[in-house]
Amino acid sequence: MEVTPLEYNVAGPADDEDFAQAEYLAEMLMVALPSVKCTLMPILPDDWPAFVSEKAAFLGCKSRAPLTWTSNGRAIGGFPEWAAECEKKYGLRIKGVDFSTWPKVAVENLAAAQKKASGAVDPPIGVPTGSAGELGATRGELVAEELITGNARYLVSRSGGSESTSMRAIRPLAEPAAVVLCLTALPAAAHVLLGCGEANIVVVPCTRAGLEELAVGNAEHACIMRKCKALVLLAGATAELSTYVQAARDARDARDAPLAAPQAAALEKMLPALSRTLQVAPPRCTAGEVAEMCLEEYVRDTGDELLLLSPVLAELSRRKELHIERLVVGLGGAVSIV
């Protein structure tokens, strides 16, 4: 006998922070379990009292904001009850997302609800108007290409040259189109390096010690709640990079060369990638070339680590709903794909 997939309904005032969190859990649930469907209903604040009064009377429960229930009419309750349902039944909970995020999401939800009520429709991110281009990975690839082209524009303008006609013709990114995970300090702001508007990307900084729970959670939030279809891991050849490379050589040769605590924490994270690179780096390479090779290997490692730490991002990538790009910024400011 065929089992009817479980369906949840999550409704709330579009400008409510609890609804933003309930929506986040619903999106996480659908990514983790594609067989579970969640219908999200952001309601304009002025329309919410009438909506929740009618719905609560139908379900036989108290009015809550947000209000959650199953498709078979079982009332779950407000956000605390919905969060408990997700954790106890599915092992899902909100983690690693800064609480300052939810007011911003609430503002975005309200704007989207007002736009929908007005009848305005936006084309998909990365797909020109009128195109039937494939969603998901294709959209993410287009966004990544535009960011690389934007870096070319940045380099041209910095050198005092003029942009070519083809560069000027690049269509501006929808906003926001990509999340940029900054693995190291950068020589300039990420949106400047990538030649796009600041609002076109969601920048997620990492600590010196690399990925941590907060950064992973913020990346998940950007990809799920803000619908980013491209995730860019970006690292720069910082002044400290040569220090880490030399420290990796010292560790290989069993030389005692202690580092300051913050540098030691960063080296511990980078050491496996640096050690592998030093083992295979051709003798003819300059010190700068070896350092950039080490940085590239670190970015590859971190990309793999991110997918291990985040089943959500791994599933989005597997389903081709997220395009992941690994980039490094050279000493001259040029961005290259790893």
C-alpha cells in the first residue's frame, strides 16, 4: 500500500522573527528528507489576525504566531512546538546561525510578501529574462562566471585600463546571488575583488582556525533562506602565508620553531594541505609559487570539509541545486579557480 508523504504547513506574519526561524527549520527538513513536504505561508501582518483566527478555529487550537499543523489537520502549535517536533522526530535544530540574522530575514520576508501581493515577478537568479535556462547548478555556474568576469573588470580598472565591450555587457547579478565563504583575510573587500555590488553576495567570514559552526550555519542560511545558488570558497595569499609554509617545513624537518597561539591554531588547520603540497612541489618552483600551491590545496581541503560538516549543503550539491566554486586570490589581486 502506498504511503502518503507527510506534509506540514507553516504560516506566520511575514515580518515575524519566529516565523523566519520556523521557515528555516522547514527548509532544512525538506532538504534532509525530500519525501517530506512543507508548505510555507508568509502572511501580510495586516491579514494575519483574521487568517490565524479562522485557521485556529478550524484546527481547534489556540492562535499562535507562527502556527504549524499537518495536512491531516493535526495542530502542532507555535514555534517552540514546531522546533520540538523537528528535533525529536527528525534530529533537526537551528545551530550556528547568529540571532542578528532573524530580523534581517523578517524584513526580507515582508518585502517578498508585499511584492507577491502586488503581482510582481522576478526572473530566476542567473537566467536572463525570457530564457528557459535550467535552474540549480546552471544558475550557480552562471553566477560564478559573472563573479570571475567581475574580477577581470576589477583588475582592468585598477591598472588604469578600460573595460572591453564584452565586459560591460555582463548582466548585473540578481541580489543576493552567491554566498562567499572567506577562508582568510583578503587584500580587498570580497565584492570589490569580484567586481559586483555589495548586495549581490552574502559574505561569511571564517576565523584564523578555519571553518567553525557559526560559519557553516551562516552558509546554510544563505543557501536555504536567501536562495543563493552559488557558494564560493575564497582565500587570499596573505602576508602570513609564507610564515605558515615555512612552519610546515620546520615541522617536516623536526625543527623547533614555535609560533604565537593564533598562528599556531591557523597552522594546525592548514598543516595537512601544506605538508602534502611540500612533498610534491617541483624543486624549480619559486617560494611564491609554492605558497600559492599550498593555498590552493588548503582551499580544496576546506571545500571537502565543508561538505562533511554540513549534510544540508552536501545534499543541495548532490541534487545540483547548489554550485560550489573554489577560488584563490593571488598577490596581484587576480582570482583563479582551483
